Amino acid sequence: ILLDDVATIRDGFEDTNQWTTFNDQPAQVVEVYRVGDQSILDVAETVKRYVADAGSWLPEGISLQAFRDQSIAMRGRINLLLRNGAAGFVLVFISLALFLRFRLAFWVSIGIPIAFLGALWMMPALDVTINMISLFGFIIVLGIVVDDAIVVGENIHTWQERTGSGVEGAVEGARRVGMPVIFAVLTTVAAFVPILNVGGNTGKMMRVIPLIVIPTLMFSLIESLLVLPVHLRHAHREKAAPAAHRGGILAPVRPIYRGWRRLQARFADSVQFVIHRIYAPSLDWGLRWRYLTIAIGISTLLLSAGLVGGGFIKFVFFPTVEADFIAGRVTMPLGTPEARTAKTIARLDEAARRLREQIREETGQDVFKSIATSVGAQPMRGQQHGAAGARRDFSGTHLGEVAIELVPSEQRSIPSRAIVSRWRDMVGAVPDAREVAFTSSLFTPGEPINIQLTGFRMDELRAAAAELRQKLGTYEGVYDVADSYQAGKREIKLGILPEAEATGVRLADLGRQVRQAFFGEEAQRIQRGRDDVRVMVRYPEAERKSLANLDAMRVRTADGGEIPFGSVARARLGEGYASITRVDRRRAVNVTAEVDEARGNANDVLADLEREFLPLLKARHPGLTYSFEGQGREQRDTMHGLLRGFAVALIAIYALMAVPFRSYVQPLLVMSAIPFGLVGAVWGHVVMGLDLTILSMFGLVALTGVVVNDSLVLVDHINVLRREGVPLDRAVREAGVARFRPILLTSITTFAGLTPLLLERSVQAQFLIPLAVSLGFGVIFSTFISLGLVPAGYLVIEDAKRLGRWLLGRSEPDAAEGVAT
């Protein structure tokens, strides 16, 4: 007997209720990912070429189109950072050329690409690729990398003038500052090392920055101490060069050169005016009233700390990252028919089209490139969850999604966050939906509010979650409030009757036969080309549509006989769980919400809940516990790792400076610039109108190593003068005047390298700017600390030493080294 004689055979696809439209046309989506070391740009170009060639062989009426191309955003961000890096390099060179002789400025600037090439050479060994964060690391170090070369070059010039010999001056100049320069670079490296070991997803992303900065600094140190002196060994002959080469191919540029020299001379005169007419008298006043100077500095520090502690400057863990794709997702109760879900998705789709027309009328631009609608799945949700999302099931008739591709952010005047906000308002409330969520960010470390409730009774958890959802709805700026509990769909629960024992039918036999009849049994698998085809045997579709079909089913007994279903089993309707989540053997429900940063702050909401509502909630529901997950947990893990690393960095910086100073006190004096650098970072955020973010904290940690460099070189110069027999009072004043120009120049070059990024208005760069603000403004403010507060602190330490000697009876309190008392 043939199978065809007893069965209906249909060669087709698996039964499913999923469908997708793309710009109103039925569509299938093929997702392409890179694998291993493949480049996203190369993969994207290959796919685009394939799509372009597909028109020659595809059947009429079918076309291919690229959608959700992540390489476009990546390429735009890379180009953005490259432009900012190039502009920063130009500003750094101009700053050097204004302060230094052109030859010295040229060779100092050449050290930048040399150090960058060294870091690029090390990137494969460090497992770092060229991406947005690594390019940002190059911009960060752009102005810092010349600091050591500036100090070395300035000192070489001084010794060449003193000795009259180019080679001897180059050797002696590099040797004299070699020790402080080496330790200045090492302290900067020590400040970036903690970022390597910060936990959480944010820490994994930001660890790329020190992997760029540290190799760059090390190659710069080698270049400044070993290569730069060789280039500058003939610098003392520079004055004779124009006369020796009045003719030749350089003749056309002589007027430009002479004009630049005149500009440089006027600028140098201006700097000297500032040094001798403004800074020197101010330094004298600050040293004379050194305790008042320090009191003013401490007051400024306390005021800045009060701004942060009092909430006048908000802290947002991770700012919104502009995306060119937005999505609206709907989750209906489990078991919702596909037609009902499709009706809700149509509501989102219709609102999106009305919004498209409104924006087109307002701006004269169509910011929507394409719209994809999915029923039975949430493709973008799975993509945003990354590897974790690939393991989760984002499909089912109760799920739907509308995904919109926008024109690149550089080409539109309205950010994606504003578009999503208007879209959400136009959709309004969807009463029968479990969750309606909208996304507009390229990257998120988790939900801004995610509170996990745990207990042993599900009814208590559900009641507590309902109260918490209601409370969250009262906060300004909080939206998309939902919880993770999901009731299962209605199901038929089978039970065996006592009469079944006589027939030998067990509950397992009953369940297996019902599954085979209505779901199907896999009989075999057939390999058809690249496809694995499963052969399923089950009742015809007409005989598995209703409960009557189940009652009419016949159950096979152990002896091969068949008896009616109703004589051996009973069936009742019930409701199961869609999923059961346990944490440490306790049932768990997560209550989540999004926060509009313009109207609310997630940290403030969580702090308010923890202060009053959550303790009362625990009291009303005995056995209930709670914890902050999502972005709250990511913030906790990241901040804990960052603070721990910061403490280790401070110890390392202190130990490194104790070696060249041979003192336990002077490193503390140099490190006094660190908290005042933080003051500059805080006020920088005020000036730029930005909230503090986790990237600001990363910038503060990196700032610790940068701000001590100027103070280290200044204190070292004071020590050198004192060893040469210069009185203390005069040594402090002369060191301040002598180091004014290089300290100012190193700060200006650091700020200049970051300036294009600080002024960048592209929405793509906004989430990186807080780190640049912390570093740039912190360095500028620390310049004044190094030139004013550190000299005053040096004298205060000497006052304390003299007082100690006097108390021990070794000397008079005011008879030391000509210091004004």
C-alpha cells in the first residue's frame, strides 16, 4: 500500500502566522552579519554589490533592497571623527607655531603622526580595530602627546643658547628634563590604566581608549627623548638660514615666512607682557598671601562639589546615542490572534505615515527612507539585544513591530528622539496591549528604570508590581511603564481517568498521542540541497481545529486497540505561564520604564523610590525583596570599577612621583591639582550646558594623570633652582615665570586638540562630548592651579617644615631662606 493511498501529502512550508511588509509590499528579510575579523564596511559593500546585480536575474516583480545598513552610521561617525581629528591637529600645530620657533614647532608636530603610527602598529596585537571609540581615543591623546616634546624642545633651545653648541645643547637639554618627562608620561599612563578593568558593557566599550592612548604616549616618549634631540641639534643655526638661502626654490615663500615671523614676534611680546606684567605680580601677591590663596582655591572646590551634590548639575548614566533607525513595538497578551495584533500594528503604521507628512510640511524634507511592518515577530528587538537577543524568542502572533529607516542624521534637522516622541503621542494609549515601546537610540546599557521584585508567591509579586507601575506613572518624564510578568495563553489540560488503568493507557501515552495527532510527529528528515526538510505526520487540518475534534479522537491502547478519548481521559481549559523566572530560587518580576531626559532623571526617580516607596512596599508584602537592574545595575558595576581603579591610579601616581622627588610630601603637593582639575571639568559642563554622564567620569579619571604633569615639571624646576643655591622665595618665583610658557602651551595644545569635537553640533558626536569636556576644561583650569596654587602650597609646606624645626628647638620659625612672612 502506498502512502498516497492513506494520507494527504503537502510539500510546503511550516505553518506560521508571521508576515512582513516593506514600503507596503510583501517582503522577506535576510539579515547579514559579519563573522570573526571581517570588516563591517567590507561586508556591507559586498551585500550592496550583490543587491545591485540582483536585478539581472530576479523574476519580474521581485526586487532586493538594503535596509538597516549599520555601516552607513559607522562610516558617518568615522568620517566625523577623522574631520575633527584633522582640525584638531591643525589647531595644535598653529598653537605650537605661535609659541615656538617654526622649526621647533614643526619637529614637535611631526611627533604626533609618528606616535600615532606606533599605536596603529600595536593595534592588532592589542585586539583593537579602527572604530568610533578607537578614533575618539586618538582625538583625546592628540593634544596630550606633544606635552613631553614641548618640554624637551624648550629645554634644548635654552641649553643651546647657553652653551652655543647645537649637539651639546640638545644632549644636555634632553638629559636635564629626561627624568621629569619620563615620570610625567608614566603618571598619565597610570591614570588611563584603570579604564582597562572597568566592569559592565560600558567598561568593555571604553577600554579601547586606554589601549590607544597608552601606546601612543609610550611611542611619543621615545620620539621626544631619542629622536627629537637629533632633529634639533642644528637648531641654533636657524637664524642664519634665511640669509644663506635668499634665492632658490624657496624664494616665493620668503615673504610668507617673514610675515609669520613678525606675527610670531608680536605674539611672543604679548606673552612676555602677560608673564611679567600680569602673572609675575599676581604670583607675588599669591605667595605673599598664600594662605588666603589656598583658602580661595578650597572654597571654589567646595562650591563646585555643592553644585553636583545638590543636584544643580544632573547625572545621566549614559546619554542617548542618535540612531538612524527607530521602531515601535507592540506586545499583546499571549495567544492573541494574528488579526488582532495586525490591527494594532496598523494603528502604529498609520500614525507613522501621518507624522511623516507633518514633518515634510514643517521642514520641506522627507526624513523617512522606508517603513517595514512585521506581525508575528520583532526583528529589531532581537537585533538590539545582540547575542543575547539571538537566543531569545521574539516571535509569536502576539508580537508586532513597525521599523522606520531615517535619512542619516547629518542630513536631517530633527533628531530621532524627537521623532519618536511625536510618534508616541500620536499613537496614544493602546488599552489591550501588554506593552507598547518605542526606541530611538543606537546603543543602550539597559532600561533607565528596571526594578526586580523577588518573592515566593506570584500573586504577591503581581500585586506589588502593579503598585510599583502605578507609582512610576506619577513621575514627570517616565513613560512606557511595563513589567515582565506575562500570563500564558489558554490551554487544554489533560487528565487520565481511573478507567484508563484497565486499558494500560498512562498519562504520558495520552499526552504523546494527542501531540502527534494535533501538532505532528516527525517521521523522517530529507536533505534537499542545502535545506533540511522535516516530514511531519498529523491529522488533516480540518480535523484539528476545535475541541470537538479532540473529543472525537481515538486513543490507542497497549494491545493495539482503539478507544474513545472521553472514556479514558478528561480535558479542561486553563491558563499556563508564558515563562517562569527565578533568581536565587525566588520568583522574580521586573518592572521597567523609560525616562525622557529632557523632563526627568532616572537616578532621581530611583533615589526617591528607594527613600520612601520601596520600603513601604516591602512592608505591605512580606517576603518581598527588590534590586535595581538594567541601567541601574550597569551604573553600579561601572562606577564601582571606576572608583576602585581611580584609587589604584592615585596610589600609582603618588608612588611614581615619590621616586624623582625623593620626598613623601611633594607628591601630595603635585597631586593637589587633581581635585581642582575636577572643578574645571564640572564648570566645563555648566558652560557647555551638559549633564554629567558616565563618560564624564571616564574623562575625570583620565584627567588625573594629565593635570599633574604641569605641576610635576614646575615643582621639579623649583627643586633644581634650590639645589643650585637659589633662595626659596626667589626659586619659587623664578620657576613660575620660567615654566609659565611651556605649562600654558601644553594646556592650550591639549584643549586645541579637543576643540573641534567640543564645538561639534552633529548629533552623532554628542554622547562623546562629555568626556572631551572633562578632559579639556579640566586641563585648562588646572593650568591656573599649577601656576598659582601649587607655588603657594610649596611655600606653605616649607612654613610647616620650619615650624616643625622650631618646635623641635632646631631653628627660629622666621629665619629661613628669605621667605616673606
